[in-house]
Amino acid sequence: MAPKDRLKELFRAPAPLTAMDRTTQEAKLIVSEQTERRQELTATLRAARLAKEASETGKGKSPAKGRKK
């Protein structure tokens, strides 16, 4: 086997990040954070809606009709 020092010379060092690369990386981070927050909010609202519908059904009221999904 070749010594590790010789193997380092086989590969180039990665190019430094350009301004566009940094901006793209930050934009992806922001979008992923917003998506995660939106999914959490949707789950919370869905659970509240289902609880409300369940309580209305228990009281004898019919759930709202004509609701689109």
C-alpha cells in the first residue's frame, strides 16, 4: 500500500465557495426551516380541527358539509 502522504497528492483541494454558492446554501437553509415550521403549524391546526369535529359529532351536531380537502 502507498503511504497516506502520497495519496494526498492524487486529489485536488476543493474549490473555495463562491458568493453564489454561499447564497444558495443560505437560501436552502431558510426554505427548509420555513417548510419545517409550516408542517408543524399544519399538524397543530389539523389536530385542533379534528378535535373540534369530534366534539361536535359527540354533541349530536353534524360536521360542516361541503368542506373541500
